[in-house]
Amino acid sequence: MLITPSQLVDEPLKLDEVIEPGTIDYAPDIEQVGPLKVKGEADILLENRGPKNIVEDIRLRAHVKGHFTQQCARCIEPVPQNVNLDFDLIFRPGGADDEPGERAISEDETEIGYYGSSGLSLEDAVREQVVLTLPGRTLCQPDCKGLCPHCGINRNLATCECAEKQTDPRLALLAGLKVGTKA
């Protein structure tokens, strides 16, 4: 769904959307499971920067609720994750803050996003908030044994026959040397 300033001139735009799985590409290890519900509103904030210089910011306030799976960082099995979040974001037209040279920004300005000339994509804003909400790394269980580095078997489900201590082939020539002898 594309949100443009012209849609918001008369009144806020009410949002009651359902985003189906597969619509948004979150990250390689995150998958949406079931519909994602988005309820809220978008409205316009007019920022007067002087005569005939008005910036049309879009304020997006919404509640997002849905179910996801995220791959375990050790065994890559899917781990269920629930998302139930509220956000209140400001988006400014791209290029509105362009100034030549470097300048410091305030802490408030770090919270501002930007939208393109065609408008703000609701899906892009939702994607960003979901990715920021989910943990950067998750485990299926605290003591996950992971995958065997040799055969790839999930060590939580089975025991493999790989030798526990394999010699690195790059060090095989050193195996015959005796420690503490003089040459």
C-alpha cells in the first residue's frame, strides 16, 4: 500500500490492512507465518520552513500483530516468534533535509525516515519495524547442540558417527614431530 501526502490533506488515512505471507521479504532467516494485521492511521504534518517552503511529513501510527519463524542460530530449525508491536514514526520527503556540507543532527532527527517521490510504502515501514523487533540471534533451546561441522546432522535429534577430534589436514605434517626434542 502506497501512502502519499495528497491522500492525507483532508483527513487522516485509516489503516486496517492484512499483509499475507510472502508479500514482504524480511530477511533470509525470518519467515512470516499467517496473516500480519496492521491497524492504525497515517496523517500529514506540515512543517513551515519559511515563505513558500512547506515540508509534508507523514506520520504513521500503527499496531502490528502476527506470527513468524526465525531460524535457530545453531541448528537452523524454525523457532516460533510472535510480533505484537506499536509504532509511531515520522517520514519526510527524500531530499527535504539536503544541505551542502556536513552538519550535526539532533537526537530527534535520528528518528525520522524518508519517503520517495512516489510516496511511503506501508510494507517497507512494517518490514523495518518487524526486523528491528525480532532478536538478532535466536536459539531453539538454550543448550542447542547445533549441526555437526563434518556431516551436517542436527545434534539435537541424533548422534553422528564423526570423530569428535579430527586433525586439521593443514597440520598433519606436524603430527609426527615430538615435543621437546632438539633438532
